[in-house]
Amino acid sequence: MKKDIQIPEVTDVEVAVVYEYNDIYKTDDWNVYIINKKDVDLEMVVIVSQGFSEKKTTSLLRKKIEKLPANSFAKVELIQPELFKLNNRFQVSFFEGNTLFEKTFIFKANTIKEGALRLIPELNKRGVLVQ
């Protein structure tokens, strides 16, 4: 039975943690973005995030985006720098047409830092990207 289940591979969807200035609060913040590099819209995007290590696990956070247009991006959440010492997992599920896709993106512990920032062309901002 398991051999009959088709699990499609996710391509052209990425998660980034971006270091950017917040004009409202006049602070430098770390924000999580989802990037849709596909030529089709993604529907019912659900992102479940959690930080974890061998000794510690954070609460689950859930975010739903009704529609993520083709070749676009959306801000998912603010992430606190204290979480960078943990592994940070983002489980992304979405519909493309009538097909359900799912992929887990993991930022390993201590990989989100200012020294690792690179330009992310789709956002025109500097951040750390997981594909």
C-alpha cells in the first residue's frame, strides 16, 4: 500500500530569515519569509514552526496564508535571536492546483547570524535562506 502513495517533490519554494529595519518601532528585527518562485499561485499555505534541541523545545506556532501569488513572498513571523541557538523547523504545506505538497525546512542551530547574511534577490534584502 505504501508504494502506491505518490509524494510530489517541492521545488521553487523557499524559507528565509531576514535581518531588516522596522520603521514603526525603530529596531532591527529578524523576520521569517516564505518565497514562492513558481509561476503558479499556492493556496491554503500552512506553516508550522518550532525551535528544538536535545534539551529544549519551543511552542508550536501556526500561520495560514490563503493565497501566495506566483513569484511573490510573504512575511510569516518575527523570530527572536534567542532561538538561533536552537534548530528552527518550518513545516510548509500547500495546494498547487488539486495536489497537496509538503516540505520541512530546517535552520540548524547557530546558522542564523549576521555573518551568514546574503542578498536574497526575490526580497531585495539580506538574510539566511533554506531551499
